[in-house]
Amino acid sequence: MNRSGFIKKKDLIAILFILSISTLSVLCASSTIYAKTEVLFSPKGSIKEAIIKNIISSKVTIDVTAFTFTAGDIAEALYQAKERGVIIRVVVDQTQDAKCYPVLEFLKQEQFDLQFLKGNIGGSMHNAFAIFDDKLLVTGSYTWTEYSEKFNYENAIFIDEPDAVEKYKKEFESLYNKSVVQGAGRMAVIAASNKVKELAKQGSVSNMIEESEGNTTSEDNVLKFVARKDIAHLKTIAKPLKQSVSISFEDFDKKFGSESKFDKSEKRQLWENEYEGKYIRWTGRISFRGFAVYDWNKIGISHKGSNIDVNLRFDYSKQRTVMKLKVGDIVTYTGRLVSLSSAFSSYRVEDADVLQVVR
């Protein structure tokens, strides 16, 4: 019977079949549709922007692994997160510890939980991933360097799939726990070195070694090692620490700059015998100064024109003074000569201090 207003039997069967297929599809997909992924590429593919965005939005924890870490703006974002109370841990390949990259030195100065890890049998810690609030993961070939963002062909994938995040979280904990021993050892040596230096000021380094010969604790062993290793150097602590040379920048540059009449070996011998590690007092104009939280303590000084002739580096005790300086200021400064100029770098002076500023 075919009556108006009633659904045909075959039409009803078709509708029920479609509904059942739709329901089954939803049920099958329900275990994966919550996982959101975003894939980005560099150069200039906004990977760094996305990382910084997630650092800014993190509220509790950030865990990072990186073969190396030289991206200053990411470091600045981490610093701001740390100031908000976010717990941050960073694991970096151990070979980077000796390179004194400004960003890593900044993280050390600001007392980040920064750990260094060796690879197995001479290998590297080559992971590159970060976990934000234990909920979002970023991983891929992208490393936290300026080159990765500007020049390299890299990739990064952001994913909040819980199973993947959990697996990376476990791997991070494993890497972190392996590196803590090295980090603790490094801190023990630093602490021991400071203790030995204090004893050296009191003239009791040798007595400390003799008295501790019978001790077998790890702390005593570290102290004895540091004392023996540096005792010759530490004995000079009682003497004036700052040995100065009286020479103008112009005369100094005539000896070591492009107009020098000395050959390479003569320069090296003169440098090592008379100038390396000595303190100078010069006057020049500020051509560059760091503004970011990670490079505030770097000042470029021009003596001969617009180029930077001397790079100054200040320690944290000079922060307030340095932050008040401006490009164009004429400053009289002191500092310890660390390295000569080359085709790619200027003279370098550390432990700098500003004696006078003229605007």
C-alpha cells in the first residue's frame, strides 16, 4: 500500500543504514580526533614564533632538549616564563658547555636548571624537542639556533596527542636523570674551587691538602683535586689581581691592528708576554649595546670611526650602570684584554667597568 505522508519501507531502511554508518565512523574516530597537530618548516616558517608563543602561554612546566641553544629571543621568553614561576629544565649536549655561547652563559647566570649530557661512546645528545605543561610537544629537526630559523631547511611538528607527549616525557626524564650526575659534579667542582680560593686568601691551601690526606669522602676528594690542580694559580691571589698596562688604544692598535709592522708570530709573542690578561684604560664611543635580557652586558666601542673596535663584556655586578648607557655615549672604561682582533672579530675586553660617561 502506498499512502501519502508515510515513508516507504525501502527509504526507511536506507536512512537507518546511513545513520548506523555515521555512528560507527564517529565511534571509530573518537580515539584520534582529539589529537591536533601543526607542521611548520623553515627558513622563515614561523617555527620560532610558535615556540615563543607556547613558552609565553605555559603556566607550570617547560622541559627542553637541544644539541645547542643560541637563539636569544627564545632564551628571553624562557627567562620571562621563569620569572612567572614556570619550572624550566634544559638538557644540552655536553660539548656545548665549553663554547661559552652567550645564551648558555646567560642561562647559567640566571640559575636555570641547565644540564649537560654526553652521548654514548663519544656520541652526542642530539635530541631536539620541548614539552609545554606536559600537554604539548614540539619535535623535529629544528634546533634552537638563529641559523635554523633564518637559513636552514628544518621542520617542526607540534602535537598534543597524550600518548606521544607521555613517551617524550619519559625520555626527557631519562635524559635529565643521566645528566644530573654530571651537573652535580660540575657544581661540586665550582663550590670546591670557591672554597679553595677562600682558603688561599687565608694562606691555608697547603694545610688543607695535608689535613685532608686521610679523608676519603667525595667532597674531600674534590677539594684536594681542585686544590692541587690550581694551587700554583691560587697562590697568586694574595697579590694584586689587576695588572695594568699604560698604553693608548691608538698605540695598541698600531702594534696589533692592520697597520702593524709585526708578523703573526711576533704579534703572538708580544701579546702573550706583555698584554694578555692585563687591564687597560681607554676612551671611546658606544656603537652598539645589547638590549635583550640575554645580552645586556655587551657593549661595542668605536675608537677610529663607525666600526666596532673593542667588544666589552661586563659582569652582573655592573648591570645597573650598563643598562643606563646609550649608543653615542663617550665612555672611559677599564677591562682585561682577552683576545686580539681578527678579520671577523674586534679586540675583546672582559671584566669591564665604566669610569666616566659623556653624552
